[in-house]
Amino acid sequence: MTSSESTSAASPSTGLLFGLAQIDTCVGDLKGNAAKVLEQSGVAAERGAQVVVFPEMTLTGYPIEDLAFRATFRRAAWQTANDLAEQLRQEGLAELFVVVGTVGTDREHDRPRNRLVVLHDGVVWAGYDKHFLPNYGVFDEFRIFTPGERSVVLEIHGVRVGLAICEDIWQDGGPVAELAKRHIDVLLTINGSPYEEGKGHVRQELAVRRAVEVNAPVVYLNQVGGQDDLVFDGGSFVVDPDGQLLERSPSFREDLSFWQLTFGDEDDGGHRLDSSVSTVSPALDPDEEVYRACVLGLKDYMAKNHFTGVCLGLSGGIDSALVAAMAADACGGEHIWGISMPSMYSSLGSKDDAADLAKNLGARYEIQPVEPLFKAYQQQLHLEGVAAENLQARIRGVIVMAYSNAKGLLALATGNKSELACGYSTIYGDAVGGYAPIKDLLKVRVWDLARWRNRRAEELGEQPPIPVNSITKPPSAELRPGQQDSDSLPEYELLDQVLAAYIEHAHGRADLLKDGFDPETVDTVMRLVDRAEWKRRQYPMGPKVTALAFGRDRRLPVTNAFRE
């Protein structure tokens, strides 16, 4: 590690041009991630940038979880940083200051560190270790990393640049408080901040507070892309102490944008939006934002795990219709195998809706009736009631997984958060799959996104992908005559309100009654949710889009005798 104050040999100037390289990295792909850094650095240098900034843990991908404990991985990552510095020099980019994230090692305790390094003139020129380690929600960094203990200021072409990593700006005190005393010209923070709905404005408001604290602009560089059940939305930006948005990168895609720090008169301090250099991408509609997060999560999961196609059951209902539409946007309709698996209780309308959906998407469509297999099982098992209903669902699961195995496809589970919360799915039946694109969407949100996707198609002059009947008809599993979801669950408009309060806001029974919900509904929902934890533990992963998703965010014991 270098000292806490590093100075470039270049002469002072009136400003600095930053390249904001918002890239999609893959955990463990050291060579691939380094290649992206090299490519984007070259482009940034051609545009005149003196500094190019990449996301948190750039070279390793993020989050690396327990890979951090593997010494061979840490050594390989550090060697990658050294090799990249030399490659930059060989490519004629030695004068460029390249800011990347990687994993380092604490020399005293041989523990991992979440590290920012600056590559310059063929070497690792400077470094900074993350001070605050998040230990909440999806984060478990305190268990993994050793915290850094000091602030770092770099002087680049006469500009004093303070460094931070993600959580460092979310907490009071620490390195930002120290940097406020050191008269920096700009605060640079690299981030791996996962998406959740409504988080964008929270980040920006926080960055403005830190800009006021250090009396300098804040450059917030965020990663983009899907990593297992997390989606990173990008949306990198620059703000000044007056709250002005000086640059904003687009969300949910890779991007290289630029921002010029200039020193002007005392009236503006040189902190202004320079439209000749920077752009401010428009904010997205909330429905589009969530939809694109789900699509990106699925797209990257497929790409990074080498899937080229998907298969799923098409029932004619809203859930499978929305998942299929997302899959078409992620990998193309021609790479979708839609399987209609009608039972003896399936309506002609549902079959027609499934066929229309496949046609709209350009998906492959095959029909595999459940009844012959069901009868074969019943000759031996003679099941009745719920057991017979679940048998039909499990036959469907077997068919979907057979397509997955036979054709090398990613099987998609189509359940939503409302069903997952209440256990309204058949384990080893409709719950099978390798990825669940809408598992963090409550049912009402599913309808919202379906309507948005159809509206967007109309705006583009395209055929709306989702049949209107799939959106408007009452939802049903069609496992017995006349079955509707409302036979087993409260109406979704009410159910979703109770679920949001109970799960995301952790309201207990007394709280829910104060919220105005009736005792019968409260007791029903709490009972269903509490008894379904074992099912949720076995459900496929899917993209987190809310503040509290099942899995990393909410960890309750399966064996739990507490009742309210």
C-alpha cells in the first residue's frame, strides 16, 4: 500500500476530465473483467480523459462472498491488477489514471480487504481499503473483509481527489469526515450498490449531503448487471454541493460517460453541467425500471452461466405470460420453449391465451397434456383432494425439467411474491426451475408490469405481447373444476397490502390490526406466511427488486413455535 497522500508527477492544470465506465462484471472472471477495463480505458483516453473510473471490486466481480477467503483467488486477483497495469502501459495508456476495485490482503492478519487501486505508469500507483463494511440486508461484508483504517487523497494533475468505496459514504464519520478536513477538490466513490425500487433518489440525496460535507462534487460510479439474485442498475452520477445533477449515466446498461471538473470563478466554483461533455439520462418510469431490472437479472444469469435458451410452462395466466415476455426481451422469443400442459380442468380460453402468447413472442410452443400421466399415476396411487391437485402440478414440473435436461435449457419458475409468501405453490411442481424472474413481485405488481409492457409495445408500433384476457381474467391454477385463487387466498389487492406490512415492514399482529386490517384476514395471512418458510428455502433464486426480498434479506427459522 502507498501512503495516504499520493501525487502525480504531472504539472497542475485547470481541471480534470473523468471517464465514468459503468461496466457489467462477472464474479471470478478475472481475465474477462480486466479485458473490459483495458478496452474502456482506451476509449476514454481517446476522448481525452485523464482519469477513468470503474465499479467496486471491478476485477473480481461483486459480491465475491466466500471466494474472498481463498488465498489462491486473492493472489490471482492481485496478479491481474499488476498485469493490467503493465498492459495499459504497453497500449500507450501509461499516463491515464485507471481506478478499479479488487480484493487485497491484510498483510498483518492475512485477511481479505475490499480494495480500490489506481493503475498508472505501468504499476499499482495507489490504493485505498474500504472502511465501513455493510452487514445488513444482502450484505455480509463484516464477516468477510477487514476494514481499512485511513482516508486517502490523490493529487492528480493538481486536483485533490478523495477516495471512498460504497458504504463509506452511507455512514457518518470515517473516511468522508476525514476527507472533509483535507480540502479535496472532488470525492470519488466506486460502488456495487444493488437495485431496489426507489433507491435511485436516495443515493443522489445522500451524495449531495456528502458533497456538502466535503465542499466538493461527488462522483458516484456504480456497477451494472445481474449477479445471481442481485441486480445492479448502474445510474452513475455526479452532483455538486448545491445539489445540482452534473451527470447521470443510463440505468440497466453498460455505459462510458464523461464529466469535466473545471476551476472557474468564485460564483460557480467551476461546478456546472457542461452539456458538451456530460449527459443527464432521463429517469425511468417506475414500472419500466422494475421490468428492466427483472429482464437484466435473467439475461445476465443466462449469459454468465452459459444458457442460450429457456423453457417454462405456459398456462394462459398472467404470471407465465409476464415471465415469457421478460424471457423474450432477455434472450429473444426464438430461444423460448413454451409448454402448454393442460389438465382435464383447463379451459379452452386458457389454452388459446397460451398459444396466442407464444405466437406474439415468436416462441416455440408445444402441448403436453397432463391427463394421460395423471391417470397412470392414479392407477397406482388413488389420490384425492389436495394430493390429487398437487400430483398434477408435479407432473407439470417433471415435464418442464425434462425439457430443461433434454435441450440444455434454463427452466423458469413463474411464481410471484404473493404466492411464495403464502406457500401457494406446489413444491417440486410449479416451484421447479433454475431461476424465478418475478419471485420478488407481488401479484398486483405483476399486473402493473404486464400492462406497462403492452403499452410500451403499442408506443413502439408493435404487437402487445401479453393477451388481454391473461391480464383481465380471474387467476386460477385450474387443478379442480371452477378453481380460483380467491378460494384459498384473500383477494390479491388486500392480500398484497397485508403482505407488504407483515414482511417488508415487519408488522406483528397488533401492528396489522392498528393498520386497519380485519382480524380474520390478518390471522389467515400470518398463518400462511409462517408455515411456508420451508418452501421458500427451496425456491429458485430470482432478481431482488424490493427493499426486502425472500432469501438474504429475510432469514427466519423454519422450525419456529412462536405464534401471535
